[in-house]
Amino acid sequence: MPDKKEKFEQLAKVIEELKDQPGALMPVMQHAQNIFGCVSLDVQKAIAEGLGVTLSEVYGVATFYSQFKLKPAGKYVISVCLGTACYVKGSQKILDKLSEELKIPVGDTTDDGLFTLNATRCLGACGLAPVMTINEEVYGRLTPDAIPGILAKYTE
């Protein structure tokens, strides 16, 4: 796995290749996210300097489009379905309980880098509503009371 210096060298090559193309910011940011796993502030600064645009322009794009993450995803990515079947069966309460237990808002990652919490649309398991996934593991027929025990499996 490349170290941070090597990743910035990769990014510099991408910027050099794309900088003269109209609308280069988005493709450069997409490449940066692929390289680093997110577009953190130091990555945004490198993009701004490399493309000759303002940091606020890069930050504006990074925060406007949901595809860009400002922090790397956690080791365990939790996705809670808010599709119709799950929502009707209480998935918002599941999401709220996860946010409370992890002490992070939806879309954020815990400070220890262990968990990222996301809300999503249909996961295709409507018969098990409400449903969430932790990485590839599916949890169905959830109740808020089940959340602490499920999380404990990932922190032991």
C-alpha cells in the first residue's frame, strides 16, 4: 500500500495530466478520492494549488456532491435502509440509536476510524425490514434495543 507521499505524487501526476482540460476539477477530485479514500483538507489544498483554483472552490465541490467524502470511511461501514418498507417498520429509530451509540451524525466516521454511519435507500431485503448492513453483513428485523449488542461484535 502506497504511503502518503507516494499518494500525493500520484495526485500530482493526475493534476499534471488533466490541468489543461476544461472542467478538470471534478475528474481530479474523483481520482484524488480513489487514491486517498477521501478528499481531506490537505488533499483539497494540493488540488487547489495544482489546478490554480481557490481552496473554497474545491471545498464547495467536495461538500456539494455526496460522492465526495471529507474523511476516510471507517473499518466498518454501517448502512441503514430508509426505503419505504424499512422506514415504515422503524428504520429511522435504528439510525437514531446508531448515531447515539456511536456519538456521530449520519454521514460521519467515529474518531477511532472504526465505524462510518450512512443512511441509504433500498437494500433489497424488504421482507426483513428494518434492515442495515455492516460491510457485507445484513441485519434484519431490527429493533433499537438490538443495536448495542450488534455493535459489540465489532468492538471486541
